[in-house]
Amino acid sequence: MSGHWPPEWDDPEEEFPEGADQADTEAEARLSEVSAYLASVPAPVLPDAVESRISAALAAEAATRAERPAPADGARNLGPAPARARVRRHRGGDGPRRRFRVRPQVVGGSLLTCLLLAVLGFALSHASFSSSSSSAVAGSAAEPAEASSAAASSAAGAGAVPSAAPGPQHAGTGSSFVVTASGTKYQRSTLAEQVRTRLGADGTHATFGTTVPAAGATSTAAVPSQALRGCVLQLTEGVPPRLVDQATYEGEPAYIIASSSRVWVVKPGCTAAKTEVVTSVPLAS
Amino acid sequence: MSGLAPGEPSDAILLRRHAAGDTDAFGVLFRRHKDRLWAVALRIACDPDDAADALQEAMISAFRRAGDFRGESAVTTWLHRIVVNASLDLLRRRSARSVGWSGNPDDLPVAEPRQGVDSAASTDSRLDVDAALRTLPPPQRAALVLVDMLGYSVADTSAILGVSEGTVKSRCARGRAKLLPYLAHLRGDFPERGNQAVSDGVPSEQGGGA
């Protein structure tokens, strides 16, 4: 472990010198008094606020892990089946597809034909407005859940655990967003307030879809890397973020990510597999 | 782990349940050890905000890595190791930013040894201890905190810090020697020889015999 430390942290004589135990009994007695005094100092108790914050972070982590595709290693399987059902409900995109799967079994063939034609017509018309989307019917909210299932199948087939790469599960344009670089110096004590200010400055629509920040915004916008994209969508559970801002947090380079209810601060190396969350706070309105 | 109520699952069982998908198990584990883990983070980081960040980072790391735990040490040792590493990592990042400390212990702003103070004031005493601990290089501080303040044995501390027992003894001895001038005015408060184990089931065996 010491090899990872700054050299100044290492003591020049690290190992306990032989015979030092009996070197100076008087000095030993004085040092033992220090030891005893330190032992008498009451141990601090974890403040409630910190406990709540960490419990919330763990709950968020549990929710995030529950969404991940089932790993090949059964020991780490955290019950993806119910979690996936919940995710689909949250994302709200499963309803229409399920309707179209079920109704053909209970209605006549003519009605089925009409429905399919209607869907096909809608899809074709929608596709004409979206040059790159391949799943226009499902819409932006439904896409991550569907793609996630495909990714899960892919990972299971390869016998691999999720890798550091974001994978294809968030590749659709329906959940795309842009990254601003405001240069804001975010601070721990004012994080939520600063994010609210940023949201007010750029407009809440600034990072949705493929739009760019509103006119007059002070930041520049860029398309996120695949790694960052996976990181963000992992944290927001596939929902497009309200804000992804490249800035500093407590003086350190960081990305500030905001959903409608929460703010995350992540390190620049954040990926879907390793989200590198520095801190997370609620975004109270 | 001793001190468990009848029927209460052990740490190892809780960790296994967590790895198997029990959504509540890790929370129980965290709440069981939160104060002790907090003490480690706070004493090493010497700052409540930094300690909170380090503890949160450590708990998330432990949450994710539970499946990697092989039972080669006690769960508490494993948790403490993660908290210590997170705290030292945080201090390393702070140190790299050169905030407040050059890295040379001699350059640290030190608490002046005080004369004639009311040594019975426990708050003052704690502040003195906190200030004194800040004068130690973080690895030395970590060893001293674990052995002297939290009552871990040298062997356990060695496992937590990932260094030899000799190194732990050395760090403790040097740390105590450095603290002596800063705590000398409290000598009237010094209890009898012998460490005082904290009350929540920590091993009472003490070490550091330097």
C-alpha cells in the first residue's frame, strides 16, 4: 500500500528497529501514556445527516445494480427479473408494444391487419423525421429497456460480465444528450443550488434529445463520449438527463449530472460499469 | 462477531445475502458498523466533510465488491480496509492539490503545546487530540487511530493497512513520539497504562507495544 503514497508520507525508517522495544523504558512509559490517552478519547458517532446521505447513496446504488443485466456469475445476480419489470414501468415504454402483441390473439384477423397497417404507417412517417433512429415506434423512453434486454442477451451469450464499455444498451438517439462545459466551480455546500442555477441558465430542455443549449447560454455543448454516455444513463436509469456539465467540483475536474430529482458528481473516467460517483445529492425544487 | 442477539445474522452471512441479491442485507451491515467506520474515516481524514465523502465512497465500493469477498479476513477487517483506503485516497488527492500541506510533516501547521490550560475541559482535549493527529503523516495517523484509538490489535491493523506488523508498531511508536509534545499538557488527564477498548464489540486485545 505504501508504494501508492506520495513519497513524503513514508517514514524514512519504516520498519520497527530490532531491540527498540527495550531501548528506553522511561520513554516507553511516556509513550504508553500517549497511547492510553488516545484510547480514552470517546469515539465519534456518525451524524444522522451523513448516515441518511450514505443510506440514500446505497439505495441508489441498489437500484442501479438491480437494473443491470444478469451477470454470468450467479453469485452476483441481484434479481434482475423483478427489477427489469420495474424499470420498464418507470420508463413507460412497454405498454404500446405489449398491446400490439396481445391483441392479435383476441381479435379477428381483419382488425389485426388494420392495426399493423396503422403501426407501419406511423412508423414510416415517424422515421422520415429521424434520420438515425431505428426504433421510432418505441420512443425515447422505451428504448433503453428494450436495448438493455438485447445487451443482456448478448452478454449472457458471450458468458461475460458487463465490461467497462457502455455497450449498446444506450446507443439510441432517443436518449441522447449533449454535454455542456460551463466551467462552473461547483462546491459541496451549494451543489444543488448551483445545478438549479445552471438549469435555469441553459433551460431544462438544453440536454434533451439532440438539441443544443438555449440561446444565450454561457456554456458550450458537445456530444458525449460513449463511456460518458453509458455512465450518465446508468445513473439516470436510462432517462435523458437534465444536465451534464463538464466542470470542477471542489476544485477537481468532474462531470455534474442532474436528473429531475437528483444530482451526481462523477469523476472524468466515469463509465457505465464504473460510475465513479464522488457524491450525490437530491435536487430539491 | 460477538455481541449479536440470538438469531441475528453474522456479518459474513449478511454479506453473502447481499451478494445473493438481498436488498436489505448491506444496509444492516452498514448500520451495524457505521459508528466505528465513521470514527476511522474521521480520524484519518481529520475533516467531517472529507470523512463523509470517504465513508460514502467506501461503502459504495464495498457494496459493489461484496461478491469479491473471499472470507480470508473478517468482514469488519475488510470494511475497515476499504474505509482506510478511501480516506487515504482522498487525502492523497488533497495532497496532490497542495491544499494546506506540502507533504512534509515538518511544514504542517502544528498546534502549539499549550501551558496552563484547563485540561479538564474535554472538548478542548479532543480538539487538542484532533490538532495533534493532523500533524502526523496519514499512514502513521491511520495506524495510531486503529491501534490506540479504536483498539485494534497490531495483527488486525496489519491486515487492515496491508503492511507488516513491524511497520504498524513502527508507525505507532513514531506517531506517539510526535504527539507527546502536543499532548503533554494533558498529562494530568492521562489514564492508567492500558488501552481502553471501545464498547461495540471491538477486539479488546491491544497492540502496538512500542
